[in-house]
Amino acid sequence: MVEVVHKRRGGNTTKKPLLDLTKKPAADLAHKAFASKPAKVPPPKPLAEAKPNLQITTAPDGPPIAAELPEKRRTPAPWSAQKALTEQQVQILDRIIQEAGDGHPRTLGLRLVVAASKDEHAASWPIGLLAKALGVAGRATESHAVFMVAQGCRVSRFGDMAATALELLNRKLEAEHKAATLT
């Protein structure tokens, strides 16, 4: 059963005949009335019957994994894998955080980087190492803030930094070269 319907399509368009296919044919309606209903699906089991999570603990201490490996072949884990800082490094990080002071949370990373650049020991650290050291020291917020500063720096800023560092290194190399030629 198809019915021709006159509908207006939007603004100032003329009436054009459209076919209305939304009506169901009579045969489908009759079939639906006499068709059997689907079987009921049982409700899902409650979550209380689910098995509890396994509690996994650390492995007990035992012999080394590679006991037969000679001592000279064993290398210490990289600094990032050791997850340990010396007391001096912790003191340096505490000084940096104190010097950064209080302020707006959005400027925390910039304040930490400026404080680290003024510190006599931390000024030579790469910015990524500073972020990693803060993370290892348990200062996740400060670590993320410094990381975001490194991510947010423009290439031109790194270019300025590289140009300044290159100029200082060239001066140092020229001074060493002059000292070597005089002797």
C-alpha cells in the first residue's frame, strides 16, 4: 500500500508529489498479529556471584636470575631504572622547589625551571633529567609541570638556547686552543 503525499520541502519550493513509504503493507500487519512472540531471555546473573580478584604479591627473595654470568659482564641498571637518588640530589631538588616558591599553579613548571637554572648544581642538568628526578623523588606534580614546560617550548626558544650554548662553547674552545698554542 503506497500513498502519494504532497509535502512542502523547506522554504519556497513548490509542492511536488512524494511517495510515502512509511506505511506498512496490510500483509505485514496481519503476519505480525499472528506471529509467535520470542522466548524470554533469563536475566543476567548478579555481580555478587562473580569470583573475587586475585591478590598477587611480590616474588620471594631468591638466587640471582643469572648467577652464572661473570661479574664483569653485569652492568648496573640505568639511572632511570634504579629509582634511587642520592642525598645530595634530593637536597638539590628540595632547594629548587623551595626557591620556586608559591604562586599560580599554571606557572609552577616555569618557576621550577627558572629556579633550577639558577641553582649551581642543577643548572647543568638537562630539562628531561630534571623532570625525571622530580618524578623519582615522589614529586609527580612538579615532574609533570617541568615536562609540560619542555613540551610547550617553541622551537625558536630552543634555537636561542642552542645559539647561546654554541657561542659559549666556541669561546671556551678558543680559550683552550690559545692556551695550548702558548705553551
